[in-house]
Amino acid sequence: MKRLHGITTAMVTPFTAEGAVNLEQVEALTEFLIGKGVHALFPLGTTGEMVRLSTAERKQIAETVIRTAAGRVTVYIHAGAATQSDTIELARHAQASGADGIGVVTPQFLGANERELEHYYVTLSRRLPEDFPIYLYNIPQCSANDLPTAVAERVAEQCANVVGIKYSYPDFLRTNEYLAIRDGRFSVMQGADRLLLPALAMGCDGVISGVSCVYPEPFVAVYNAYQAGDLAEARRLQRIAIQYCETLRSGSNMSYFKEALKLRGIDVGHMRAPQLDLPEREVEALRQALAELPRV
């Protein structure tokens, strides 16, 4: 089973001014990211405004990314949805469309106890082929449901196709607990862009990064330097990557990502309501701040 590694980019979703999904720009963004050397793509997650998309739209985007990537990089489709039935439908669609695997966020908004979390993932796993890989996805600050290590471990024990977890919270104690699942054979991808280098040092396989959707270069450079054993260079590059994270607000407002991509010549359009585009004065401030950042 193909696992995630290195710089896995969480993709934004392009929209037209009228609010429709822009599949032409999905293709352009996919090509841009592959050309910049990212190792994998992760569309339709938090960065992709997943909660603003219909099931039909998510299927169209998944098909477009998979077709455009054409096997050049690993593609995992985020399939987590508001209902279990929609999650299963999206997961099966991803598998049938040729995705390398899926990620699935914990149930959202309404509280889920440990028994419910375990049942959710085990049920999903059993509706998919045993050799089709699944990453759990824990982002408690957005989903309102934390995924305890004990639950992740029980799910992994029952489900051979649950191969890892994306953990989008800056807690290295919990990260270390996840890394111990299956005697260290459980893949952990950090979701906090600023923590790429320390996460690699701990044993994580890489980062699922939203900021790398706009500026892949510093993140790819950090990973390559670390893999080459040049820790001093990796540290230097990590400091640069953090500057990009701070300037782009690290995903707290995806409109920064979209405006910065436009400045790079990739017109991913607009936010989908109720989120709004940046006002012009903030776009100009962003332009100036990005121009002052060091290039890699």
C-alpha cells in the first residue's frame, strides 16, 4: 500500500466569481505543484474548503486531480464528510477513480465519544478493499472531536488498511504516542506546517502542508536537505519556511493562500461564501510582505 511521505500538499479549491468550482484551474494548480517537486497531493481537506462543497463537486475535483496527476505523484483524496454514508460514498468513489488512498477527518461539530469514533473508522475500513490505504485525520481545533491515541490504536489493530494519521495540532507528546502505534510502523504526517523539521526528526514521514500549496519551494528544500543529512541547511531553510507560514497566516484564512497564488500566476479565484476574499488593502499588504521574503 502506497503511503504518504515528504511534502504532501493540501490543495485549495478554485472557484469562479459566480461560486462554481473551476476545474480548469484545479488542473493548473495540480500541474504547478507537481512541477515544484511536491511528493503527494491531498485535495478536499480543510485547506480545500471541504465543508463548502457538495458531494458531487468533491467527486469532480477528485477525478480531476487524479487524472491530471496521472501517477506522477501520490494522490490521497480527503473523504471525510458530515455523515458516515457520505464519507463511505466519497471513499469508494476515490478508490474507484484511481486514488492511492484517502484521508478521513473525525466526525465534525457534534461530539463523538470513543466508542463512536472507533465504530466510525472501523465501519469505513470494512467497506473498502483491505489493500486500499486510509489515513485517520485529527484536527480537533476545527472538528471539535479529538482522536485519542488509544482509539487510533484500537482502529489500527482491527483495520489493516488504516496505515497512518494526519495530526494537525502542534502537540509533540501526542505525536510521539501516535508514532508508537504498531510498534513504530504507523505512518504519522504532521499537519502543522511550522513543525516540518522537528516532526521529521521525531520520525514522522513528512507534513501535509497548506502553505506548500502556495510556496512549495521552502518545504521541498527542507525535506531534501534533511534527507541528504545536511541538518544545518535544513534548519536554515526551516526558518525561511516559517516566515512564509507567518505571512500567509498558516491556513487560518484561506483567502491569503488564494491571493498569494494569484500573485504567482495561478488564478484559483475566490472564496466560497460565507467566507470572503481579502479586501484590496490587505492584498497589497500581502504583496509587499511576500516580496520581502527570502527566496529558495
